[in-house]
Amino acid sequence: MPQGNDPYKTGDGKTMPVPGTDLVVTPRVSARARRMTLRVGRTDGRVSLVVPKGMPLREAEGFVAAHADWIARQVEAAPAPRRVEVGGTLPLMGREVPVVEGAGRAARWTGAAVAVPPDRPGPRVAALCRTLARTHLLEAVDRHATALGRPFGKVTLRDTRSRWGSCTSRGDLMFSWRLILAPPEVLDYVAAHEVAHLAHMDHSARFWDCVGRLMPGYAPRRAWLRREGAALQAIDFG
């Protein structure tokens, strides 16, 4: 690795070690950044560093060294990846269910297990999860929007990493289909949360009052997602 005060070059792909560990940091140069920012992925433990353009290499290395203990703790806390495969299990609607070999071309939910052909089980199970998530989320959104007395726009499902749901100013809603892996009451909370944004496009006291009206006692459900959500994101569907 080059030493000295040479600044980073955008897109050079260099990595730097974290002193005292076997970890490495991947720096990314940003012309808009005004300071260095470290991030450890909650789902994969990957360490990234945003570096302002023109930052000397030695200064960035010193920043990483000063935060080595913090980086190691965050990586250790990240859940281990969990691959979806026949013979294993999958959290679905809040409970661990077996993934078994099945006939046909698509994965099926039998009510007790996920049956899937042995060829490429991960993507097939992911497709099933998206279908189940859409059914459950549309029902929850419709119920909460009716209670609120507000119309909603289109509902989109994605495999997002940074958020579980969102609401646009037009009333369009987006959800992570991985919510189907969580307990039903947690999925229902996220639906209520995003529907409440149809009335309040912020996180003000009025917004949380609205969430509370739609779902009294939502706090434990929100806490569950904050505590367990990273494990759901770490599930590898291949």
C-alpha cells in the first residue's frame, strides 16, 4: 500500500488494514464529503470509509487506527450470513420453518414448510417471500389507510437494506419484502408506520400519536425490528 501524504484517487480501489485485526477498510472518495465517516454494514460486517476528496492517505490511515476497537466491536456484533438451502430452516412470518425439497418449478408454502426444487432454492424462495409479503402488506395497508381515512398510491416491494418502508409525498408506499420473515405484528407495525406518513410526512409528535392510534402498543414491535432486523437482512437468498 502506498505510504506518505499522497491523496486518494477516486476509484482507485485501495483497501487499508485495521490495526490489530484481520479486517480491512474500503475507502470511497467523495467530492461532497467534508469529513471522514466510518460505516460497518449491519448485515455483512463490511467496513467502509468515506474520505473527502484530496484527503492525505496518512490522515485516513490514522483515523482508521484511532477507531480500530470500535470497528472490531461493530463487526463482531454483525449477524453471520445465513444461506437459504434445502435441509435448512427459514424464519417466515415469525417462526422457524423447514425448507424441504419439493416438486415443480416454484417454491411453495405448505403451511408447515417451504417446499422448493433443489436447483437454485434461494431465488425461488425469495420469489415466494415477495408474493407472501405483497399479500400481507396490501391487507395491512388497506386496513390502516381505511382507519386513517386517507387514500394511498401504488405499493412497491424491494429488497432494501437501509429502510423497511417509505412513503412519498404522492402517497406511494414502498416496503422491504423481507418483512414477511418477521412476526406478523412487526410487519403490521411497519405498514401502520408508513400509512401514518400519509397524514404526517415527518416523525413529529403528531406522527407518533397517529401511529399509536392505528396501532396501540406499537413500541415492542418497533423494538423487535431494531433488535432483530439485521439478522433478517443477513439471510442470503443467493
